[in-house]
Amino acid sequence: MSNYLLPIIIFAILGILAGVLLTVASKVFEVKVDERIEQIADSLPQANCGACGFAGCADYANAIVEKGVPTNLCKPGGPDVSAKISGILGTEALEMIPEVAVVRCNGNCDAVKHRFEFDGVQSCVAAKRFYGGSKACSYGCLGYGDCITQCDNNAISIVNGVAVVNSNCGGCGKCAKVCPNQLITIKPVTKHIDVKCSSADNGKITKQACSNGCIGCKICEKKCLNDAIHVENFHAVIDYAKCTSCGACYEACPTGAITCCEKQ
């Protein structure tokens, strides 16, 4: 019996010593975490969308406290979250204009021609690989809803063959990352004018493919008093930093490629 007792006692003592050493080490080498980081992380929407430029909400919270990153970078959270974070830090709330996603295509089933019926995997990525999709315009919305699968706010739906964004959108940009035709962009909600076309074909070819397409006529350029819209790569592009949403380009567009969300 004594032959077994001594080793047991030795192992018990070693275990106790190891526990004591680990406890002391954890106290000595403990990394102090600013409690504000956790408070800020809890205030964020936990979308982990990356729209702020960081890997996720926790990474952004850490950067705010440790690196002094601005508190108004969380697009899904909007001004309310930005103000709450500023309150935690005891700083003045920064101005933040909410943003929203825009689908740069209005090539719905009534406007665009179809070249064939696609019977493959029902996703935009799969359709894109098959001759650029079934629609006559290879630059337009493929209409299979890959963007819908990425949206956490039920802010996107397919209406008449084209993705449409509703008021639930927080502007996180996750939908934009998965669109194979790169049709989705983010804009300030205060800007109401949009060009719903991304065709890089000339006006004649675009018109043959889609009756709602931009034909690059430049009438919008001539009507704009703020130098906010120009035809680039055969379709009009708006500079939202200059646009006042006056609607002059919208009223003048002969094909309806330019839309105004206030008048839809």
C-alpha cells in the first residue's frame, strides 16, 4: 500500500503547485481589457458585414477604443448606434447620413429581351457562367436572387425579374459583394436620383436589348446645372457629391433609365 501512496502524494502536491503557479501567472500576465470595448460591441448590430472596414463588430469596437477610429462607420446601425457609441466614449456624436443599396438595372421582364431559357442551377453566378445569362443584356440583373441570400434585413426581393431594394435596407453592402455583374452600389438615402442601367454597349445595341436602358444620349448632362451626371462607358453616372436631386435629368431622360425614388 505504501508503494502506491507516495507517488499519489507527489502527484497531488505537483498538481497543487501547478495550479498555484497558473493562478499567479494569470494574474501577473493578465491583459487589461477596456470595458468600453465590450459596451460598444454590445451596442453594434452584430451584422459583421464589414461595411465599416473591419472584420466584424468586435474588431470595429476594439478599433474605436484602441485606435480612435470614428464612431459613425456602422452603416446598419445608423445615426442611433453612432450616437450611443459616442455616449459610451463621452464624445460628441458625429454626423451620419444613412445609406441604402441601389440596383443599377431596370431591365425587367417587360423591357428586356430573352435569348434562351436557362435551366441550370438557379443562381446568378451559375447563370452568368452560361453565356452571360439568358437576357439580351449581359450587363443587367440576372434575377435569381443571390443578393437576397446575403441580406439580413429582408430588404431585397425579385420583382418582375429584377432585384429591388426596399426601405428595410441599412446599406451594409453585403448584397453588392455577391452580385456577379456588380450592379449594386451604396448611396446616401438623401439622394433620390438613380441611373438604373449599367450597360457598356453603345446606345443602339442597348436599345435593341432593353427598352429601359441608357442610350448614352447625354441629354441628362446638358440638363444638369450642377455638373453631377456624365456619360461614361456608354451609360450615365451620377456624382452624388454634386447631385442636388433636382430631378432635371430624370425629367429629361427619354428612355426612363434615370429614376427618382420620390416619384416612384
